[in-house]
Amino acid sequence: MIYLDNSATTKPDPSVLESFQQVTNNYFANPSSIHQLGGTAEKLLLTAKKQAAELLGTETEEIVFTSGGTEGNNTAIKGIAFEHQGRGKHIITSDIEHPSIIEACKSLERLGFEVTYLPVNEKGVVSVDDLEKAIRKDTILISIMHVNNEMGSIQPVIEIGKIAKKHPKLFFHVDGVQGLGKVPLKLKDSGIDLCTFSGHKIHGLNGTGVLYVNKHTKIFPLFHGGNQEQSLRSGTENLAGAVSFVKALRLIKEREKNEWRHLEELQQYLLDDLRTMDGVVVNTPQNAAPHIINMSVPGIKPEVIIHMLGEQGIFISTKSACSSKLKDESKVLAACGFGRDRSTTALRVSLTYDNTMEEMNIFTKALAEAIRQFKRALE
């Protein structure tokens, strides 16, 4: 099997699974319980939080364990909106955000909030000038992703953070899910007030994640109850999930440090082959994240190629997994100005450090043959 759909989800690392099982077996008590077992569980939770903070370069109290990207994004966006709506109801985001951002913003529009959706250029990048011009007196939130999940384009979040610092009454949220472990991002003193991460994108488990909330940032909690997680996410903590997330985070940070060039080499090999392949058009821009390659094969429905490759044990995808079963057109590619011949025939290859050059060679040969077979069938 050659698995090239890692931006949808990754295979859990065996040591992550082991850590989850060990905690589940040995530290099953509720961390809120006052007996000794509960106290031990609470200490382990605090240790996991300290370790996550150390790895992300934040403070311990700024770490909130979540169930993943969608919860983190909704908590950040709605939490800011509900808490600070007295000061304003204007939000700035982009046309190419993850569905959990777009739909959260649309839900707020139904409640009287106003959202500015910034356009992107042909490389899938927002204009810093456009963003700065969009800021108003009643703007309370900017939400821009770090790495686009379809194109791999990297947004200028560092520059946006500098702008956000000039406007202390608004907050800056970054969806950092796709960049974690592949594209470095400094949180401390960055102007970023909230940042979302997900475990299953970094060889962790589904249902795990972290939301970074700057200690000076106040949000309205979406969950109310026992006041767990600094009262920002009530509910009995997923201790085994938190520990396994930190394990995955530590591993991916090590691999990012030591193996980033491997990802770049894999991506460059693919791009070189795809750009000379008959019938293929590469959509991913230069200087994109090293693990995402987006291409189109005009004239062939993407599901046809996906199924042909799947029969050979090669697995790629089309759009974001969260929207792949919706309408045919990629909203991200359409936002970049590509015509329907490309925006409706897009394919995505997403890599991980475990992929090999041999796999890239097998994939490109299989893709070229699949295209030839399809065209021969039409003759």
C-alpha cells in the first residue's frame, strides 16, 4: 500500500497507540476526583499540558486540550465573537479557509455578525495590504489559516501578526492544523492570540488536539459544566488522548527538525515529474508547504483516477476530506482564479515523513498509465 492522503489523516504511530493504551489501562480515574487515583490522573494531565506548552513554545495555562481541528476552530471563532460582541461584530477571514472556519463564520452571520472574506491571488495567498485595509473600528477577530489544506500555500501569518499587534482590541486566530510539524510557526510574541492544532494530522489519534489561547485572551466557552480546562472546555478530560497527542507532537517536532529536507526532496521529485506529464497541470505554487501537491487532469473526473489508483493500492484524494463528498468544484482553486477545467478535476497528494522516493516513482508511473488508459478507452 502507498498512502498519499496524509493531509486528510495520518496513520497513528505505534508509540502513540501504546501511550494511549497505557494511560487508559493505568490512569483511568477522573482527574477531578479527590481520591488518590484522581490526584494521580490530574498530575499526569498537568504534566502533559506542560510538555505540550514546552514543545509549542507557550505557557502551560495557554494550552487547552480539545477533540481536534473543528472544535478548536469553532471554539476560537465563536468564543471571541460571543465574548467581545459588545465591542463589535466584524470578522475578517479568507475565501479558502477550512469548512470549520467558513461554516462557523456563516453561522455567526445569521446571528448578526458581519464577515469580510478576503480574496486570494493565483498562488492561494491573501494580500496583507487587503487585510490591513479591511480592519475597521468594530473588527474583533482575524482568522487566517497557516497552510492551506488543498493547495499547500503558506499564508503570511507572521506579517498579519505584526498588523494585529497594532490593533490591541482585535484578536488573531490561526488554523495551524496543516502546518504543524511541517512548516515552523512561532507562537510566543507573534501577535497570534489563538491557534488550532489536531492530533490525527501528525500521526496521533482522531479526537485529539490543542487550542492555544494566549493568557491575555478572553473567550466565551462553548461547553459549560465542571469548569475543566481553565473553564474554557468543561467535561471530563480525555487524559489518554491528551498524553497521546503530546507523544505525537514530540515525535513530529523531532522529525520536522531532522527530516524536513526529505519531505522537500519527495515534493520536488513529484513536481518535476508531474510538470512534464501529459495531461497534468500542477496547481500548487512555488514555496508551498513541502507535504502537499495539488494537480488537475482536465477532462477526467478525479474520482475516476482515484479509483483506478486505489485498485493498485495507491491512495490519493481530491479536495479536503471534510468537503470531498460535496459539490465537484474545489472552492479553493476557484478562489485562485482557475477555470472549471482545473477546479473540477483537482487531485491532491499529501505526504508524510514515512513516504519514500520509491513510492513516488511507483505513483507517478501509475498515474501516467491511468491517464493513458482512460484516454485509450475514449478512442
